[in-house]
Amino acid sequence: MNYTERDTLGMYRGGTDAGPGPELMGADTLVGNDVYNQQDEDLGDIKEIMLDMRSGQVAYAVLSLGGFLGMGEKLFAVPWSALTLDTENKRFVLNVDKDRLESAPGFDKDMWPDMADPSWEQGIQAYYGTTPDSGERPQ
């Protein structure tokens, strides 16, 4: 299900000429959106959006890969700046090969990492080639 189908408030009705999107999007409408890479491979879907309460910025999207009915799925914290919204296909794009994502630092739904730990954040940012709060996209 994509963000236009999840829009219970009608904010995206009328296409790109009406409402707040795509520059401002409702967080609730983005959870569940598909994530693909530039090779058009399905990388999973967004399970959660993590907000940095100090800065007011979106820090991470929690991406789910694999599993069936929540069993065996692996979760990944992907820096928000590593994702691009593909408004034509109504999904996100992450510039990473599927094999690289599968070997990325991930976690189980019952053992979330301390995302506020600066060393954890540096490792995740380095893995995806982003910098904190930069807004820069990886090449």
C-alpha cells in the first residue's frame, strides 16, 4: 500500500497540485511504503519513522526485509537522508544493492539498538554514506 492509498485525511487528493505533498508528507501515510533500489529490486518496506526529539528532524526509517507475517524479518535503521521519494511510482528509493543491504547492520524486532548512541549512529551513517543532519544524499 502506498502513501496515497493510506491517506485517510485526504491530503493527497487531487494529485500534485493539491495538498502538502510531496515536499511535506504525513508520517502515518509513509509507514508501510515500499523501498526499492535503483536496479528496481524490492528492498522491503518502511515499518517505522524515528524522530530525533532534540532537533525535530526525522533521523531514520526502519526498513523491514524478508520474513513472513513478521517471522524472520530483519530490521534496518536507514538514515532518512539516504532515502528518496519516488513520486511517480509512489515508493522510496535507497541507493544500495540488495546484497549490501542484506549484510547491513540490522536488528531483531525484540532487540532494538540504542539509536541515541553516537557510536552506533556514526556506524550507520558511514555504512550508508550519509552524515547526520546533512540532508545530503549518497552518490
